[in-house]
Amino acid sequence: MSVCGTAYSVPRTRCALWPWVRTSAAVTVPLRKLPYPHDRSPGAEASAPHDGGMTSTRPAPHRVITPSILYFGTPVVVLSTLNADGSANLAPVSSAWALADVFVLGLGADGHTVRNLRARPELVLNFPAPHQWPQVEALALLTGADPVPPGKPAGCRYEPDKFGAAGWRPLRSELVGPPRVLECPVHVEGFATDLRPDATGQFVVVEARTLRVHADPAIVVGDTSHIDTAAWSPLVYNFRHYFGLGPRLGKAKRAEN
């Protein structure tokens, strides 16, 4: 695979049991050559912008840095999937965002969750509240894979009972097999429609279609389907530190409530 070349291969064969899931074989997708910064010779400057001279030429106050991670702040999701024996697996996920009713997830390519989703694509996205960060962290160095995959961080160990390890209770889902986490304020039942490698091959990008959303009545506006944004705060993962939301700063023009 090469993101700087003219083509790359992406898994595209559909699963026999779940025809909406594409898991193996490959198709070639053309890519346009992009002028990435690392393609420039050492010392070369970027081309001047065509903005009529409006761009400042003064030295910027910013520093060039090379962070080891780029978690600028994303909601934490605890993903429920099913193991081969029918038991449940829980995995904390820090790379998750939504496009309408589709969630996009970033998962480690060698992780147990990816193995589960390739075979059984049903899932639940459980959204914990900020005060539940210790339960999330209790899952951080646990894996449902035995033996522990070599790519896992030091100290990682096999744990078949993730619910027990986190001190959480399973709640039967309505449309999918994996259970929900009773204590989490929001549950999203869904199924993975696509799993494909990222540009490095170290991760898998998962697209998941929403089937049903469950929310604690305490964070819902009356009898509507609107989340009360003054009552709900996601647990946010910010450069491997846990945060909640601060006071509301403003309202988008497209907000419905």
C-alpha cells in the first residue's frame, strides 16, 4: 500500500453471513499524487499561496513540534462485541466520530475487537460519563485475546470477563447480540459495514451503521429525541488524559434545541 503512489489495495469482498460487510480480497483504487511536505527536498520552502498578498510573511509565534500522539480531544467509547464462544468483549476506543448515523472508528489492526468484528460485525458503542473514567482505565491494559498479541503494550494481560474487571453490568441489547453497558448513559446499537486498513497498516478503519440509540432520561429533553446538552457531557480523551466538558460557549446555527 502506498498513499503517495498511484494506487493502493483495499479489502472489498463481502462476508457470506453478513453481506453488507466487506472483509477480504482487494480492489485497486487510483490515487492522485499529492505534494506532501516530506516529498520536498531538505530545506525547500512551501510554494507561496495565491492569495493576492494577504498572507502574513512575519515569523509565526507557533513552534514546530512532533507529538508522539495526536489525540487533540475525542469522546471515549467502550465497544461491545461478541467473542467466538458467545461471550462479550469490551474495548475502550479513543478514535470515534459520527457522520449522520454512521460512526467511524479507528482500531488497532491486531486487536481482538477487529477479529471479532470481521467474524461478527454487530456491536454496541457505549458512551461513559466523565466520572466513569476509572472504569474505562481499568480496561486499558486488558485483552480478550489469549495468548496476548505481541503488539500490545507492556503489562497487558488476558481477561475473559471485561464487565467484571470494570465493575459494570451487561444489559441485553434489542437488535444486536453484544450486550450494552448498563451504567453508561448512552448506548448505540449498530453493525460494522466496512473494515479497511489505514495508510500505515497499523490500524483498521471501521464504518458502523447505527440501528438504535438508548439514552438515560436524565440527559434527554422531555419527551423529545434531543440530548440535553446542559445535562450530558462525554468523557473526552485529550492526549491520554481524561476530561469532561466545560460550560457551553455558544450554539451552532444548525442546532435543533
